[in-house]
Amino acid sequence: MILMSDVANKILLIVLDGASDRPVGGKTPLAVASKPNLDRLAYGGINGIMDTVGPGIRPGSDTSHLAILGYDPYKYYTGRGPFEAAGVGIDVKGGDIAFRVNFATVENGAVTDRRAGRISDTDELAKAINENVKVPDVEIIFKRSTGHRAALVLRGKGLSPDITDTDPKKEGLTIKECHATNDTPEAKRTADIVNSISKQVLEVLDKHPINVERKRQSLPPGNAILIRGAGEVPHIPPFSEKYGIRGAVIAAAGLIIGIGKMCGLEYLPVGSMEIEASGTSAIAKIKKAVEALDTYDFVLVNIKGADEAGHDGNFDRKTKFLEEADNAFKGLQNLKDVIIIVTADHSTPVPIKDHSADPVPILMHGPGVRMDDVAHYNDLIAYKGGLHRIRGMDVMPIALDLINKAKKFGA
Amino acid sequence: MILMSDVANKILLIVLDGASDRPVGGKTPLAVASKPNLDRLAYGGINGIMDTVGPGIRPGSDTSHLAILGYDPYKYYTGRGPFEAAGVGIDVKGGDIAFRVNFATVENGAVTDRRAGRISDTDELAKAINENVKVPDVEIIFKRSTGHRAALVLRGKGLSPDITDTDPKKEGLTIKECHATNDTPEAKRTADIVNSISKQVLEVLDKHPINVERKRQSLPPGNAILIRGAGEVPHIPPFSEKYGIRGAVIAAAGLIIGIGKMCGLEYLPVGSMEIEASGTSAIAKIKKAVEALDTYDFVLVNIKGADEAGHDGNFDRKTKFLEEADNAFKGLQNLKDVIIIVTADHSTPVPIKDHSADPVPILMHGPGVRMDDVAHYNDLIAYKGGLHRIRGMDVMPIALDLINKAKKFGA
């Protein structure tokens, strides 16, 4: 007799950001970490390796998450601007033109500090820009990010991303004029708008009390912005329409929250968010995710700490984080009707301190999954599992099939 | 602590041309050959199988080498002509129209021998063609190859590859008129040029002293050329621009040298080239390659002997060649900062005597590579390795990632 619990109907996708590694002396953090709960999932599931974008393609967290969610990054990734803007919390819409922005210092017409002395108290400056900088028929949305960074979105008809940056890249030069990179009136108009914004911002910010005070203290004022990475926010088919299921995202990193929202996932904040570098946040997130599975068919959880330790080149901290995060997986294997997927979005090898294209280990666990011989969640042995080598774009189709929500192709 | 030797920064790609096979009685030359040095690389590296062009696609050495170098053969392989011309040593340029050519015998207007009695002393005939055959505004480059074969290149503006062959395919017929296969003036003009060349060559060669002498000896004169395989030399982005690294090619086969040059690799001749069918040439080539790694970031070595034994259907000679060539790999595993890749461009199975699409074994060895359980370089067991099944086009992205020269896609 087939019990209801023999058939899965929900998907829990947990991304251990950057957890995968490249061996040094034959070891990786995932290979040496004590992680009984993750290993239990691997033992009871099917395992493999995955190229999130493609073999040898070194992904960002943006392109890899798009791929894992089933959105071809070669189609939907339209540049840094849109994803940065989504990442800082702007509710971008398809067709918006989005940019990355630096606060900078301009003195006597020349950029004297491209980061305005790494200014960080930019809340009021951003507010001043939003209140005072105006362009006819175009909505301007400006939002600060961490440190000297910010994002800018232009919303309106007749705009184009085919324009150049204003960042001179070197100190001592003037802010570059923005130019159209093709002959369309849209590109010409957008370049004019960007130039107008550059000029207006300088007027608004130079006399702003925060900058007056910074100058008094001999600090470089944040009186200008450098605009770059123009991209059109892609028209992404919402998750619920694409797959016919309701999804949510649980993450702390703005970029992942932004991508989740762009794909139509509901963002579920975790009440008492602990610092990302500790395993505690993993426990809170996964607890929240299990609750959310009462309401949603699909929950994406992004756990960030391993990536950060990788970027810092800290093998021991990466290992320790994974051991702490492992506690979050305790008891998950008792979920009755859920396909649990654990993977990484990319490797962030300790010796490289940046993302690499080394394939990530992936496990799938739950009713109906064909168990294999792999008994550890481990980037050095995952290749022996029953999933073989798959791609990020394969995850959602396989998961949907396991919950019997895949559309039949043919009769 | 991360040592410099934990990070690779060079790539040595060794292609054992045609080394892979299809089993007869459960055995292949690679499976039975004693090759301790290759096996040591396999043991210390990661292994897999590879479809150089695609599963079931039976590749030429040209298409497979293009793919392994990361140039999509479906985009860049424009026919036999351009690659033959490059292979015989013509420095072809993007846009050239290139052809394969046979010397043939024409008597009383009919082709009486399509190979001119397999004529081989064609140096002077080629010289006579280059000196005497003229077409306005078009440079004609003619070069002999082995035996009765040669290559022809037309260089100039307003030419097209969309024309028919002149080879009647059967003896007793006249040389075929070359026709345009579309309505463009370029195709029409190029067909006229080819017809003019056919006619001029007959006039120049029929009275040439070599042919006068051949007729005296009752040998078929090489007094005509049959022109076929028209193709436009592709505009191939140079290796250094595509990847940001400097590359070199070490090979004896004209075709491989030609492809290497077309891709912007520098051709490094090996001083005392031994005959290709012995393992000695492998030793000289790999020694040269190791020296070249002081100067170049990437070195492609093509070792030809196994392919020839395969084409001859000689299992024992193929095995023996591989055993001899194995000596060339001695000590390579001590290279500190080099990703060593050993593979084949295709299988040349002894029972088939021609190329087949059976996947080839591939190993990658060096700092940062995830070692797997495979301990032999062997076409029958390579599938068990950590690379699983990749494609030729994956090789360069994976290798570039391992030397940390891959561009990040996203943030």
C-alpha cells in the first residue's frame, strides 16, 4: 500500500552559499567538517555534482541562483545594475533601467576620491537625492547600500540601457559624460537623463549639511555620484506562473532576497536574525523554512557564512561554520512529504578567496528519491552519486518531477 | 598556509591523437598497454570521458581540436578547404576562400586519371602555377601537399565560397564547370575565377618539362587540377584575446599546426623531429613543451602515432606506440604549477580503421584538482572518474578556472 507520506509534495531548497571548495593537501572544509545531520541526508538521499551555470563557468551568486531557480542566466541576467538594485531592496520592475552607484568626492570639477573616503552615513544624502533630483516623465529611485555604494533606478517609457558609465575610473579626472552606445532616441534620451542626474546630484549634495560638516572635519564630502553598470531589469516570468506552485525565499543577503523577489518568491524575514557568520542564523532560517512549508510549496533558503569564510581564505572558520550550520539540519530527514535539496551556488575555495567553477555537491532527499551509495555531503565524493553531473537549470525540473508537478511533454 | 605550489597558473594540454579505441574481446590498446607514467597522472588527478564534439558525433582531427581549444566547430569549421590549406602551411587569413586540390591528368579534354598516377614530385608544378596563373585583383596562393594533393587559396575582396566543385568524380568526363550556388555577384565572380584558374593551369602545366618527361615515360602527366571543398577561412578570435593568455602549439601534423596557427597559437617546431610513428617524437615534443611553459601560459601538444596505428588497424602497434610514448610523461607529475591535461581528439578504433565517436578518456592533474578513485589512463574505466562525461568545449573553461583565469559571470 502506498502511504501519502510516500509521495512528496513540497520542495525545500537549501543553498549553502559558497560551501564547496577546491582541495588543498587533499582536504576541503566540507570533507573534514563533522556534520552528522547533513551526512544523514546524503546517506538517505541521492547525490551528485552540479555545474550551476555550466562546466568551467565561474558564477556569481546572482547568475547561479537564477539558474538553480530555473531561470536561464544567459537570458535573464542583464548586468550588475538590476541585480544590485534588487539587492539593496528596490522593488525593481521589468523594464526599469538600473545602475550601480558610488558616492564620490568632486573638488573643482575633478573626482578626488572615487569612494568619498568610504563614506557610510549616506541615509540623508540618499533622501536628499530622492526628494530633489527630478527628470520629466521619469521616476527616479535611489537607495543607499553598504558603505559608499548605492543603486539608482530609472522607471518610465522610452528608456534604454545602451549607455556608457560616468565613472572616470581614476582620481583626478572629471566625471565622464554619459553617451549612448547606439543611435536610438531612447539611448540618447537616457544618456541625457543620466548626465542631468549627475549634475543635479552635485548641486544637491555639495551644500548638504552632512557634506558641509565633513568638509569642516577635513573629510572628503560625498557630494557626487558615479553611475555605472546600466542594465534593463529583465521581465522574469513569476515563479507561480512558471511552475504552478507558491514559493518563498529566506535569506539575509540583499542580492539573494532581490533575486527571489524578482522571480516572484515571497520574502520571509527571519525575526531575530543573527549575524550571518555564525551557524545560529542557519538554525533560525531553516526553522522558519519548515514553518513556511505549511503555507508554501517551495522554500529557498540561502545560508551565507561559508561563502564569507571562503572569501577570507579561512579554512578553519569555513569548517567551523559548516559544523555549526549542520545543527540546523537536525531532524529535517523526518519531514514526511518534502523533497529536501542541499547544494551550493558555487565554490568559494579557501586558496582562491573568490568564486570558482569547481562543481558543487548536491543532495536530494525525500519520498521517491533513489538512494545511492554516497553517505556524506562532501565535495570530494559527491561525484560518485546517482545524480552524476547535472546543471543548475536541471534542479527545478527534477524537483518538480519528484513532487509530481512536472508538465508532461508529449502524450 | 597556502603555498604558491597549491595554485596552478599554466596549462599543458596533451592530445594523444586517436589513442582511444573500441573494445575487441573486451580489450583496447589503452587498457592493455603498460604505461606507468600516464597511470600515475590519472591516479593523482581527476578523470572522465569526453565527447570532443558531441555524443555520437564522429569528429575529424580538425573539428575536435577546434572544440578542445574552445572554438565551437559548428561555428568555425567552414569546410575542408580552409583547414587543408592551413594544414599544408598556407598562412590563411579570415575571409580567404580556400580549396582542396588534386593534381589530375587531362587528355583530349577528358580527365583520364583523377590523381595523375599518384604523382608526388609536384614542387615545380606548384611553383609554375604560383608564377604564371593570374587573376585580376585576387591573390592566388597554391601549395602542394603530400602525393597528388594540394591546396588553393584565393585572397581578395568580393569573393564567395558558394560555388560548386570542378572534380567530375569519375574518369572519362571533362573537368566540371564551376557554378555559383546562389545569385550573388560574389559567387558568380568566384566561379568565373575558378574556371579561369582551371583553364590557365592546364595551359601552364601541360607543356611543363616535368609533364613532358612523364609523358615520355608513359606516366600520366599532372597537367590539370581538380578543385573542391570551397570554404571561407573563418574569422577566429585569437587565443590570447579570447582567454587573456599566451599559447603555443607543438605538433608534426600539418592540419594541427594549421589549426593552432589559425587560433593564434605560436607554432614551436621540435628541432630533431623523429618519425611520428615512434614514441621518440612524443619525448621530444613533451620536452619542448615543458621548456615552452617558461614562456607560454598554455601549450598544446599533439602526438600522432596512435592514430596512425588505429587507421592501419594494428592493435599491437597502437599498444606499443602508447607504451613508448608513455616514457615522455615521466616526471611530468612533478611540475609544480601546471594543470596537465591528457586526452585524445577522437577514437580511432583498430576494428574500424577510422575515427569513431566513442568518448575519449581525459585526465586533469595539478594543484587544486579534486583527485578521484581512478588510477589508470584507460578508455574502459575513465567513466568512473570525477569529471564524469564532459565535452570538448568544456576543456578550456575548466582549465582556465583551475588556473584562476576564468571570467566571473555575475557578481
